[in-house]
Amino acid sequence: MTPESPLLLNFGHPLTDPQRAEIAAHLGTPPRVHEVRPHIERHRPLADIAHELIENIGLSADEWQTEPLLINPPGLAPLALALIAELHGRCGYFLPMVHIRPVEGALPPRYEVAEIVNLNTMRETARTRR
């Protein structure tokens, strides 16, 4: 992998080898993957939890603004939103997001990478609808 390989911040379930290959196909290069296993205490403020999770990744202020990043969000929607806010504040834009969906009819259940969603482009498009 080259230094330009994007860093995937994985807050979801561990990625399977086929999912990693699908992500690489979407990106055109295999990402570096930083696994984050959020186990949160629901009584704590989400802003504090998001800050701690992101802080523990260990990137510098410059790296947050210059590294090619994308996110596989956690399944807990409130935490995902808090992480997006924290990341936007550090990076200055919405990170692209890995969209993983169930494979229809698969037994046992399996999940595939549906797409890489460019959240920043979605935001810019939405701004035209004001």
C-alpha cells in the first residue's frame, strides 16, 4: 500500500476479507484500516465519548486535515452522528462513508459493501436545494 492509501476508521463490526476487497475495488486501492471498538456507557454524554474515541486514534491536528480518511460508522445512530460532528470539526469536511448492507436472502446472514458514500458531496448538493 502506498502512503496515499486512505485510512479507514472502522467503528463497525470487524471487516471480512471480501468486504476489504470490495472497499479496495470501490477506492481503487486497499485502505489502511484502523479498528475502533466502541463500547460506550450510555449514561455518559455522547460528545465526550466521541471526543475520546477520536482522540485515541492518535492523529495529529495536521494529519486530521491532510490524511485521506473515510469512516465505517458504528451501528448506534446517535454515536455515529456525534462522531461525524467531531470528525467534521477536525477535518473541515464530511468524511466519505462505507455503506454496508445485508446480502438479501443469505443464510447465515452476510453483509456486503454497497457503496462508498461521499457525504461532503451530498452536503454540497443539498445546499443547492435551499
